[in-house]
Amino acid sequence: MAYLITCLDRKNSLSLRLETREEHIKYLKKIGTKLVLAGPILDKNNDPKGTVLILDYEDENTVKEFVQNDPYNLKDLFESVKIIRFKKVL
């Protein structure tokens, strides 16, 4: 089962995001093929203001745990997190 995760950053948090970016990327790489897609959500100036992830897990609790332990989340970067389950067709 696939899960679409959208995380929006707190206001005025670009420096925190940039400081934590390397740690976040290392964390994502740990799950290998479970990570289908990852990238930043951009604002009108092309600065990152959030994160999009697509993860391939059977269980939503595993996805929630993964997001909770993401370095960005541990640094309290996110204002909101949405997890949406969907069926991957292609």
C-alpha cells in the first residue's frame, strides 16, 4: 500500500530546514525501496516550505512512526502533517 505524506513547515523556518536537511536525507535513504518519492514543496520564490513523500508500507502505523522519527519532525519543523493512503496503479 502506498502513502502520500505532505508536511508543511512552520513560518520563518527556512534556516532550520536547511540546517537539518543532510540529516533528513540520510534518514530517508535508510528505508531503501520503501521510499518511492521525496522532495520539497516550494513557495513562489522556489524556497522550500514543506515536504512530499510517497512511502510503500503495508501499515499506516509504520508510516506514522517513520514520520515521527524524521529529523525534520524531531526538530519541530512541521506545522502540519497529512498522511493519505492510496493504491499505486502505475
